Amino acid sequence: WVAALFIILERAGKAFRSPARDTILSYATKEVGRGFGFGLHEALDQIGAIIGPLIFSFILFFGGDYRSGFSILWIPALIVIGILTIARKQLPHPEKMETSPESEEKGSKIFSRIFMLYSLFTFLAVAGFANFPLVAYHLKTKSIMSDFQIPTFFALAMGVDALVALIIGRAYDRVGLKTLMVIPLLSLFIPFLAFSHNATAVIIGIIIWGIVLGVHETIMRAAVADLTAISHRGLAYGIFNTIYGLSWLLGGALLGILYEISISYLIVLAVLFELVSIPVFLMLEREQEKV
């Protein structure tokens, strides 16, 4: 129960942190390109996610225990707090980094039709995107991979995520919302591959999973800023993160239930979510052209 409480507190902390972080990033990335800016953030985030466990493993390898491992992790945590304090003093009003008139005009209403369509697209596209724990469960129970291989290929997916984030971010800055179409198009292949009984197919599915996650974490977030005004940006990111989280929770729960009944049912539902998201995205594109 203590562990469960800490997990809940950690997730609650992320719920408070994510909208504010994304809002500040949307201001800071205005000049360099939002796609690239969010892509760079995601790449650095994944590098940190890989280095952290490696530091922990290094300590355990040389005879340390979990207590000493967690004690070391206080160092980067304190460094982060120091950097945030300096940034807060040097730039107390980050919204001033973005002061163009068009930023105030577009999306002047937070519940505009274009934002509602984007929210619906996000919900559908994410609901059909199976989470990795479910994929890992499949690999374990069907004896497709060993206990060592599963986290190894998860690390591979994170590496793919980091690389794709930079590439897709640049593409978004050049092409715009059209790049979001890769989400449903690639996600359609994941259930067929990741939940197959062939190791090669599963590996390909995991790589595609990493690509899609990279797109989720970059241009999906960047697009929110391009669809909303500065005055509503914080609320918009709060709504986006809520929809994203609820969608992955509900979609993951449904896919998990269907997995216990039949993998075929899981595949059908995941594909259905992605297919339905495509016409919603096309409506979103047409709506943006009117702005």
C-alpha cells in the first residue's frame, strides 16, 4: 500500500507538471519551430529515461543496494530544482516569448470547433494505441521473449522514440497538421504485429510502437499550441493531457479485457478506433483551412 501511495503521488505530480511544462515549451519553441522544440524535449527526456536506470544498474552491479541507488538519484533531482529556480528568476513571464497577434486571434475560444475536433481525434487515436505493459504481458504469457529480452526491446522502443521525435518535429514545422496522419496509419499495423506469435513480427511491431509514441509526445503536443490562443494555452494543455490520459486508460482497459477473451477481438477494436479517427482528422484539416 505504501508503494501504491507513492505511485499515485508520482502520477498526481505529473498531472500538475505536464500542462504547465507543455505551456511553457509552447512559448519557448515559437521561434525555433514548435515541432523541433517539442521533438528536442522528447529526445532529451528519453535520454534521461535511459541514463537514470543505467546509473541505478551501475550501482547495483558494484554491490550497492536499492537504498543507495535511490540516494544517488537525489543528485539530478536537486540539479533540476536549481535549474528551475534560475529559469524562474531570469524569465518570470515566459508567455512574453510569444507575442505575435495571430497567436491571440486563432483559437480565441477554448471550446472552438477545431479544438473539439482535435480533442476527439486525440481520444480515438490514443484509445487504439495499445500500451507496452499489455504487449509485454503477451510476450511473457505466450513465451515469445525471455524476461531479459522484454525490457531490452522496450529500451529499443524508447531509443526509436527519441530519434523519431527530432525527425517528425522538423516535418511538422514544414508540413503542419498533415504529419499527424501518420499516427492512425502506423497504429493500424501495431496490433497485428505486436500481438502476433512470431518474434520477428513482434520486434517490427515494437519498433513501430516506438515511432508512434514519438509522434504522440512531440507533434501531438505541438499542435495544441498552434490551435489555441496564448490566453487559453494553459487550459488547453490541461484539457489535452486529461483527454490523452483518460483515453489511454479506457482504451488500455478495454483492450486488456478483450485480450483475455480473444486477441482477434483486441485487434478489431484497436483497428476500429484508428479507422474512425481518420475521418475526424480530415474534418479537422478542413476546419483549419477555414481559419
